[in-house]
Amino acid sequence: MSDRFSPPRPARPRWSYARAQQRLAPYLFTSPFFILFLVFSLFPLGFSLFLAFHLWNPLDGLGNWRFVGWENFALALGARDQFWTALKNTVWIGLLSGVPQHLVALPLAFVIHQFLRRWQTGVSTVLFLPYITNAVAITIVFGMLYSENLGLLNYLLAQLGLGPVRWLAVPELVPYSVGAVVFWRYVGWNVILYLSGLQAISEDVYEAATVDGASAWQKFWFITLPLLRPMMFYAFTLTIVGNMQLFEEPFIMLGQGGGSGGAGLTSAMHIFNTAFRDLDMGYASAMSWLLFLAIFALSMVNNYLFSRDGGREP
């Protein structure tokens, strides 16, 4: 058949600067994010995983590392290493500070939402101030409060006829002292989270419960808690991740050794000391990945607990 009976082919669009600019503009404007993410997030993550299987001192320069396989992980999990002690201290301090945070923040947010709505903005601001205050300043102030000879706490105890307490020198008291600082700093943040969750609950639910004769306690237990389940899951997850990476408060208050007997030595502090004091980057990277696995496991447990009994749709 002759070509004159075939349908005409569509003309190919000519290249133009305007058309190329229109197609490339989205990629050009989003490229800074991907470049920064690659340089400051993805590359350090991959490099730390690479170092976890190598022995490397940064003073030796790039390329002068030696492959050791799983030796760094085996050393961290060994009985003679401080990793288990630091992890135990981290979990214990996290429990001492994290559990009271939510036991106080949730009822306090409920009281503010139900009975202090007129002053809710001012009260929320006051409670939120410790969270936005510089951690160094907070730690220094609490260090002065805990002072054995000049601290306010021991002064009050002296007025009651009690002897001074070595808050930061007795190993058994160190976790409680650090936990109190962390609790004071983050309890207001959790109050704000729970307040935002309470404000999302429709007032019609509470009005219907009032008509049915429900008390304030029954409203809190049977209405507020179930409807706050997603926010509670979010708040508990943030607490787990934050407490497992605890570093600033014990490091500033107790020093890099974690105080008397290393009672305040956390996992993040141990990793920091290994990397920047001992200059063993491979071993520190291995412990960082082990800490990540511990946080992941605790987060999965938290997810399982909050997903039971209707926490998720089937």
C-alpha cells in the first residue's frame, strides 16, 4: 500500500528553553533538600554502618581502616564491656523520669482542659517553658540545687533537722537526681501534647455522658483515655526515643564518666567517650547500631501495647 494512504505522523516537539525550564524547575527547586539529606543524613548513616565492621582511628586518615567483621559487636555485647551497664543505667533513668511524666501530665492536662480553660493559655505557657529552656542552663541550676554544702535541697533538709544528702555522689541516688531533672524538663511538653489531643475530642461526647449521669472520673476513664490512645502512643514513643538517647543532662551534671561509680553513665555518653575520647570510631558505630536496635525493640513493644484491644482497625 502506498505511503500516501497512511495517517500522518505527529510532529515532534521542538526543544525550547522554556519547555526545558518548565520540566526541570521542580527538580531544581527540590534538589537542595535531597542534597542536604544525602550529605548530612544518608551518607553518615551508611558510613557509620560501614565503620561498624571496621577498626579505625580518625587520626590515621581516610582509607586506613581494617575490616574486623562482627568483632566490634561481639566486644560490645561481651560481659566485660560497659555497654550493658550503660544501657541498664539508661533504661533505669528513663523509667524514673518517663513514667512519672505521663502519670502527671495526662491528669494535669485533663484538669486544665476541664476546669482551667479560662487560664489554659497562661498555664500551658508556664508548663512549656522548661522544655524550651537551654539544657545547659537547666543542668547548671539543678547542679547548684543538689550541692552538698550550698544547695537549696540540703538547706531545707537542715531546717527539718536532717543531715545533708550527697545527691550526685551516692551511686544509688544519682539515677533519681538525673531523672528528676529530665522529668521537670519534659513534663510540660507532654501536657501540651495531651492538651492538643483533648481539644480534638468532641464536646458532644462529654455532654452525652453528663446527661447519662457520668461522673468526672467515669468521663476520664471511659471517654478520655480511649480517645487519647493515638496521642498517648505518640507521646510514649517520643519519651522512649528521647530517654534512650539521654546525653546532655547527665554529661553536664556528672561529667563524661557518669559520676560516682558510673551510675549516671548512659549509652549515648559511653558511645561519645568511645568515639571522641578513645578515638575508636568502629566500636562506637557498632554500639550506635545496637542502641538503635534497642530503641526499635522498645518502640515495637510500645506499638504492640497500644495496638491491643481495638487500638488498630482489623
